Amino acid sequence: MRVYLDHNATTPVLPAVLEAMTTVFRDDFGNASSVHAFGQAAKRRLEEARRQVAHALGAQPNEIVFTSGGTEADNLAILGLVRYDTRPVKHVITSAIEHPAVLETCAQLEREGVEVTRVPVNSQGLVDPDDVRRALRRETVLITIMHANNELGTIQPIAEIARLAREAGVWMHSDGVQALGKTPVDVNELGVDLYSISAHKIYGPKGVGALFVRQGVPLGRIQFGGHHERDRRPGTENVPGAVGLAAAISLMQSDFEQETARLASLRDRLEHGILERIPNVSVNGRGAPRVPNTSNICFRGVDGEALLIALDLAGFAVSSGSACSSGASEPSHVLTAIGLDRKDARASLRFSLGRLNTEDQIEALIEAVAEAVARLRALAPVGDRV
């Protein structure tokens, strides 16, 4: 038995999504920028996908820019807005637990002379809107705070932060890659000006995402070439990818409430079972609003990588943190930001559930984790045993 429990890293492509894409590859393969019939057939598929994505987000079709994924969407939102602002001194506010797609982009802006404030989070991984308010300056161009954290699953108070931004006359971006499909998303209710999503986190294909850009936001391009995507993202449009993203969103919407409730029940059973069976463990971010599929658990006295490998050998695929940071020698910046020391951060694993997971799999996982933790603790040096 092999069980996949790393859905925050990526998800399998659903058969209906693959079928929707296959019809484009086979029948509507034209270049959507071409004026002949083949090109116009592809253009129709692209624009229908754009309408579907826009409807799901509560946006207008002309506010959707297709990208190669969440990372490009984040880069386009942040660089495309800040670089084109004309004020002599520019300032950006973000949080300490953002995805590298945001943190590294902000670091690049710092190298270009932009000032960046990284507001802290509390022990549950939540940003305090008052910290954002206190960080605001006359020079602030943009606030960029993720909607849901990829490691903890915590949901940030985006609507409240967006109200602060609007009152201050500052643009607001949110990385929604881990939120879409797990918590309701309506860009108007959230009040954001820019919002990033990715297909492969919601059972769509890799290599495609989208950026919501509210009408009137002065977003410049960060790539150069043709006039695609209303001059915001040049390059031949990925029509099969856009159709795949739209199909994945449609499937997500069809049973959203039922599936999120099911995932929350499975996650709660997983946490209860582990806390009941294994001493000296804790759930990182517990008590905060969280997406229903994510649990990050600290197993004190155990090396997280060793536990991850033990579980993989037992047939369970889990994660020690962000897939985009795998191989990093430093502990998770998210876990240290919530107050864990390096040892406890390294002793933590992320379990992210999905559509194909069942109650029987969760029960088997609890048993496998309990056995692996007991074995690893027994092998640990005397001073590290708990």
C-alpha cells in the first residue's frame, strides 16, 4: 500500500481535467493569437477558461492573467506593481512566513533599493493586522500577505488587512495558492487588488496558474515579447493548461462544502489519534483558523527527516515542509517564526490530505507514525530521548 499525503506540494491530475486538456491538444491545437480558424478555435477555448476562472474568484474575465504557475503570478504581482511605481522611495510590507516565491521576490526588490518590512506572526502563525497598520508608511506601495500558509495551513485575516490597505491607499496582494479549493475565495469579499493561484494544487496540471489583477491596478510587465494577456504576460498562451485549470476549478466547485468537511474530519482524526497514541507531540498552529486538509505536527526527540524516510518506507508520503525548500540545510522559516527552536522545527512533519485519502488510510497512518516514532526515539542518544 502506498498512500499520498503531500497534497500541499502537488496533487494528482483528475481524469476529467486530463480529458478536458486532451481535447485541446487533439482538436484545438492552434495558436490562440492566430487569426485563422484554428487559432480562433483555440482563442475561444482560452477565453472560456478565463471566464470560468474569473467566475470562481468573483472577478471579471479581463481581470485574469494566465501565468506559468503561482511563483510567476507572485513575481508578476509584486515586481510588476512595485517596479513601476514612480515615487523615489518605495516600501513593501510582507510577513515572516511567506512562500519563497514572495520572500525571494521581496529580497530582490531590496537589492534594487526598495525597503521591505516583514511583520512577525504569533505562535499560531497568524499575522496581527495591527502590526501591518503600524508598519505602514507614506512610501508603502504594496502589502503582500498569503491567504493560507503552505506549511501550517493557517488562514490569515486577509479581509481585515485589505481594509487597512484600502484606507491607506496601498495596493494589496495575496498569495492564494494554498487557499483555493480549501477555503472560500471571493476577491471582492477579501478586498484584495491582486491574488495568485496555481492549477497543480487543485488537481490540475503543473505549469499553469493565474493572477487576478483588479481593474485599474497599474501593473507593468516583467517579461518582454508579444502583446499577450493584455500586455501583461508575453508568450504563446498555454491553452491546454488554462483549460485544465478551469476544469479543475469546476470540479472543485461541484462538491466544495462536502469535500472540505470530509477533509477536516480526516485531519481531526489524524491529530486526535497521534496526540492520543504518542507522548510529547504538539500540533503547530493548532487553535488558529486553518484550511481543512493540513496538519503540521512536532514529534519531539525525533529527527523529522528520519521519520519522513521511515514513513516513506512504510508506504506513506508526507513532507518536512515546503516542497520549494526541500534540500535546504536550515530549518523551516515558518516554524522558527512561530517560536519553535531549531530542534523542534526539525522534528516537525506536514501531513496534507486530499481527495483520494480515506478513513482506513488515516488509521493506518496513525499506527505507522506511532511505531516509527517509538523506534526512532529508542534509537536516539540518551540525552535526546523523551
